[in-house]
Amino acid sequence: MEPKTSMNAETWAELVALRRDLHAHPELGFEEHRTSEIVATRLRKAGLNVETGIGGTGVVATLRKGSGNRAIALRADMDALAMPEETGLPYASTVEGAMHACGHDGHTTMLLAAAEAMVDQPFSGTVHFVFQPAEEGRGGAKAMIEDGFLDRFPCDAVYGLHNMPGLNLGVIAAVKGAQLASSDSWSVRFNGVGSHGAKPHQGRDAVTAAGVFLMQVHSIVAREVDPLEPAVVSACALGAGDFAALNVIPHEVKIGGTARAYSAEVRDQLEAAIGRHAKSVAAGFGVEADYHFLRRIPPVVNASAPTKIAQEAAVDALGKGRMQRVFPPSTAGDDFAEFGMRVPGAYVWLGMGETRENGQHHNTNYDFNDDCIPYGVAYWCSVIAKELS
């Protein structure tokens, strides 16, 4: 079954050209000025009510029809990543040190096309098309919320979509429950007393304390978290001393990393456990530990009702064979959670099929598969039809 979309070859080619133009001109979080201007201009031309500058560079376009009082929000992210592109494609990034390595150029294109298509389609209610800045760790969704998003654009349900390399082309995976983990950062600074490397007894060794802590912190998930509750604690940065002075025990060691969980309870447990290990190790070595835990992104957890709508929309638009009810959650994060923790939400995966050079997200060889566009547009239009019929 082909996607139920009125998109013809000419329209698809125009959308591919748009997507590749966005790909060639990536913009980092809160810097999406060109992208948001393109989005806002097209949506105004299509006749939607458009507001810009929400949460910095966010765009929200509203389409109302009929007498229905239900409102929904559909969200796409617009930002690129701070990394070089190595695809060698003719539309590769023209901006040094920035590339669309996660497919947000495709997400923007598909939601924009769906908004334009729904201008001529019947429904009864309100749709807010949300083009979010700064998904890649800079807090764009939170910025939109703090800018009054829910007061200015009240909605009863919110929907998100993300491409997935390796999942069969055009398949929608819509699964109830946890989809993406919380994404938090932690850091510990061990403060001791520096000394000559040959006279360690004259100091308080922060380096050894840090080494013991590294051994212990990675035992938290294995020995403290319920084995039926997925979690990750990883140390990702370490700084101490100077290789030009290998006879000096430094007074300070810094360690930092990430923590991931799918539930609020385990998230709390990880925060407490990392700090407890840091403080106890420091006390044992007679040094001090300065501990910080930064809560960045909550987990994405799909609510029952909108997930059911998403599944039905996928079947209606793409056929039963292109809807998947089972798909493993990811330990990656997405600040779509900021919307979903306040309004019932459903976040689905759109299959990209086999990708070039097996390029996965955040890979210098990644490129969005333009063959996905008709499927994504058809799905978005179907969600609106199911919600506001």
C-alpha cells in the first residue's frame, strides 16, 4: 500500500530540494534564523497564523477549522549538530563544523509539507505545527515552555516523530511507554593536597581517590538499580595533573559523565548514588568532593491514548504492514519530553531503511533518506484526521 498522500512527483522533488537546501545550510541550536525564516515564510504563504521567536528561534503555525474545540500540537526539530560532515554529497554542509547529522532537516521538511497539505483538507479543531529550536542538548523545548508555549498554544495532545536508520523504509513504530531515556550530566571535583610524587604521605591524594571512585560509580547500575529497570552511568571526562610534571601529585581531579534512566524513581536513585559514592570515597582518603548533578532532559514516555491514535493513523495512512507496535527504547534523549511530561504525548519512529555507508545518527556520514518524505507527510496528515475528525 502506498502512502495516502496527494503528493505528486513534482511536489516530492520540490520537497527534496528544500530538504537538501536545509542540509547544506545547517544552523546550531538557537541560531536557526535562516531555517525559521524559510519555515515561517512558507507557512504564512499557505495561509496559516504564524508566530516566531518563541523560545528564541522557534516557530509555531496554527491552523483552525470547523467548530471542534480539541487542539493538538505536532513537533519537528530544526537544529543541526556541531560536527564536521564527511559525506561528500553535492548538498553537503557549507558551514564549517556544523552538519545535519540527525535528520532534523528531514523532520522540518515533512512537518512543513504536512501543514501546507492540511490547508485544503477537512477537519474540525486546532492544530499547532511546532518547529522547535535547539533539540541537541541546548534546551529548546524548555525554552519554548518557559516562553509561555502552553498558555499561548494550549493543546490536548502532542506528537513527535524521529527518523530511524535500519527500520524498514516507511514503517512507523508507535509504542506505548518509555521510548527515550532521561539525559543528565554529573561532575565531581576531588580536592586534596598536592605533594611531591616521591612524598605522597605529605599530601592528600585526589588522584587515587578519583581512581577508586571510577571503579565504584560503574557498579551503581549493576549492584544498586533493579535489574528490570534500564539505566546507564558513564564517566566521560577526566582531568588531572600535567604530563610535563610527572613528579607532581595534583591537588585536584575532575571527573564528569552522563546518567540515563527511563523512570523518575531511577533517575532520583542515580543522582543520589553517584553523590554518595563520591562523598564516601573522598572521606576515606581525607579529601573533599564537590558534586553536581544537572538534570537536562526528562525521559520520553508515550501515553496510552495518543499512542493508540498514532498507531491507527499509521495504519490508515500507510497500511497495516507499515505499523509496528514493538520497538526497543533508546538510551538517547530528546527534549520532546518537556512537552510530553506536561501534555499526553506520543513519539514515533519513522523507518529510513538501509542508509548510506550504514550512517547512524550523529555520524559524519549520515544523511536523511528523502524517500521517507511521502511517508512522514502522510502520517502527519493522518494523525490530524484521526484526532480532529
